[in-house]
Amino acid sequence: MSLKPKVVVLTGAGISAESGIPTFRDANGLWEGHDVMEVASPQGWHRNKELVLDFYNQRRKAALNVKPNDGHYALVRMEEDFDVTVITQNIDNLHEKAGSSQVIHLHGQLFQSRSTLDESLIYDMDHWELKVGDKCERGSQLRPNVVWFGEMVKMMEVAAKYAYEADAFIVVGTSLNVYPAAGLIDLVSDNVPKYIIDVKMPKVQEKHNLFLFEESASSGVEKVRKNLIKAHMK
């Protein structure tokens, strides 16, 4: 059991944007010209499976060549001094690529597929393409293992437990507009320091022990890491 202070980090699209993955909020609510409900909802899936599968195929194909940035690596370095849990809203695998050892994916994982018949049947993907006709072991069509709009965020209970127990809480590159993930910061104790890092600082209610870094993840995460080390050396 780790005796290191527990640092919990909530990351959003902003941290991946520095690696070249476009954010939803920078695209005026459109993903590559598609309304989000066409490609990220159960209704869209039932209307046009090929469109949905192609959309995620293109995401996977692009993600193969994307590399973590300094923000991701700073979170890995943080593990030298702290017990770090990354809770991410992102479906990419950049935290894992960088080397983070404990990552909770709230909204699913791009490089996984799952059965449409049995949600417990999840498969890691070592390739980028998923097609109509690709089936699980029970003969059901496979879909992206991604939480779509209108679906339950099943990892929220796990994430909430970590937020309650945090000795420090860091928010990186998220608008804090997407619930239930945005509510995690409200679960953190008042006496626990909270850091928000974003080039476009979200509107946040003033809180005790709240520190704002209006800058990129690449520079901001490293600054917070050094601040935390100083604070815990006192």
C-alpha cells in the first residue's frame, strides 16, 4: 500500500490537443462535419452503423501516429513523488503511451471494441478498422467501446471514490461542462488543494484552495508538479 500523497488528475480534450487531436469545443460542436448525435449516440448507431464505425476508424487511424506531449510526461514524472491516478474523459491512449500507471477512462477507449449483445465482452484492438460484420464470440455486431451521449458513465462511481480520497486534485484541459465528470471537483474536500490548468480557463466557482494556471498542459502540469513537491516538503 502506497504511503505517498494521493494526487488525482482529471484530464480532458485540451491535454490531447497539444498532441494534434482536435477538441470538440474548438469545432463548434461538429466532429469532421458531423453532428455529434450522428456519430456518438445510440440513435446514430441504429440509423447508420457504417457512418459511426467509419468515424471511429478514422480516429483510430489518426491516433496511431499521435505521440504524448510534455503534459502527459509530466504526469508520469509526478508518480516519482505521489500516488497518481489519472481520470480521463479522453478515449485516446496517450496517457498509457506516456507511461502513466493508473488511468481510469470515463468515456471508454478508442482501441477497444465491445459486444452489442453483452457489454462485458470487451476486446482490445491492435488494428484501426472495425467493420459491419465484425462480431463478438456470441455472434453479435461489435461497436466502439465508447460511452455515447445518453449512455451511463459506468466508471463514475470508481472515479468519485478517488476524488473523495484525494490529497490534491488537478484538472487539465477540460471545459468542466460535461457531466457527470465535471462534478468530480465538487467531491473534493475543501481543505484539499485544487489546480486547474487550461489555455482557455473554464468558468469556475470560487473555492477555497483553488489555483488557476491559464496555460498549456505542457508547461502547467510541470509547474503544478513542482508546487506539490514544495508543499509536501514543508
